[in-house]
Amino acid sequence: MTARLDKDRLAVLVHEVRSPVAALAAVAETAAAPPDGESDALPALVRLALSACRAIERIVMDVAIASIRLEPVDMSALVSDAVAAHRVQGADVAVVLQEGLLVDGDPVRLLQVVDNLIANALVHGGSSEVTVRASRNEDAIDVVVSDTGSGIPTDQLDHIFDAGVRLGVVTPGSGLGLALARAIAEAHGGSLAARSAPGQGAAFTLALPAILDQPDTAASSS
Ligand SMILES: Nc1ncnc2c1ncn2[C@@H]1O[C@H](COP(=O)(O)OP(=O)(O)O)[C@@H](O)[C@H]1O
Ligand SMILES: [Mg+2]
């Protein structure tokens, strides 16, 4: 199965994105210089800007998903690459891998998901220990990114996957990473879920359907 972003679909998406972007620009211009007597229009403008942002977010996710191209992907190699990219920037990330974990996936998008989870663990988990594990779990390949940071309140565990949601963090970010990551996981027939308890760190599990008939896997770590 291959989902490609063909030229027609791309043209539609480009067209669709113009309208909320134009709305956003108009809102910003009006807010910067409100017409006489309309200085109290700010809350309405902010609502308009928010709904334009939501529309753009939805379209961006559509593009990310519609452009997915599936090929056999070795998740142990992909996780190694993702971890290596953070290690060269000085991050301390532990990794525990089984060999030969094949999925049908888009290597660029899946790398984006794993990279995002590691970046979140490093940024939102404070200076906690970050570990990435990849293993076969029955018919699925699980990639688990865990940290020992401050964790996430139980009642927010699903909410953090909504676009734009950030739990009072002051670091730069858009609040879109997890929404996009979950959309990409689901577009692969997989899932992305979080487990956490306040003060006990967080663990995010990306589960993808395995390509079956793989030889037995052996554990290794570095
Ligand atoms: N490992 C983590 N530990 C604690 N909180 C997290 C973790 N990962 C994500 N979060 C929370 O979920 C929110 C949404 O994450 P995300 O969608 O990646 O957006 P961003 O990283 O741009 O804030 C974060 O702002 C943070 O509040
Ligand atoms: Mg993020």
C-alpha cells in the first residue's frame, strides 16, 4: 500500500492553506492597527486567529500523511540514527535494541516521530535519563522513549496529543510535535501512546505493525 501526494492533491492543499493564512494576516494587520473605535475587538480577532491556526495545522497534517511512502524500514537502524543525531549534539541518550525489526514505513516520517520523542524527553524531561528501546512485541514493533523527568499528570496524558497543547512549558515549541507524531503513527496502521505518573518520568510507545516472517531477533545495547 502506498499513499502518495500527487500533484492534484498538492494543488488542492496549497489552495486550502491560502484562505486561513490570508485570514491570519488580516487579523494580525487589524490587531496591529485597529480601526478607530474598534480597539475592543481584540478577543474576537484572537478567536479568528486561533481558528485560522487550527485550519493550517489540519492541512499541514494532511500533507504529512498524504505524502507517506511505504518501504521496508529497519527500525533498529532508524532508532540508532535518531539517537546518534542527538548524541552528536552532546545529548546523553541510552539505547537498547533488538536487531532486524522490519516495518512497512516511511523512513523520513518515522525518523521524524522518533526524533521528536527523543527531543521531547530531553527538553520536557529536564536533565533526566533518556532511554530508547526498540523490540518486537508479538505482531508489533515497539519503540519506547522514556525519561525519568517530572512526568505528565494522568488527566493530561491523552490531551498532550491534541494540536497546540503545551503544559505550561516556557521552552520554545509549537505544541504540534505529538499531534503530528500520532497522526504519522496512525497513518502507518500503528499507534502512539504515553504512560506517566507525576514525578516518575514519562514513556512514549510508538507501536507499528511488524513485517512478519522475520528471523529471530537478538538483543544488543550500547
Ligand atoms: N517527555 C515528556 N515529559 C513531560 N512532558 C512532556 C513530554 N513530552 C511532551 N510533554 C508535554 O506535552 C506537550 C506537547 O508536546 P509537543 O506536541 O511535542 O509540543 P512541544 O514540544 O512543541 O511543546 C509539551 O509541551 C509538554 O508539556
Ligand atoms: Mg515537542
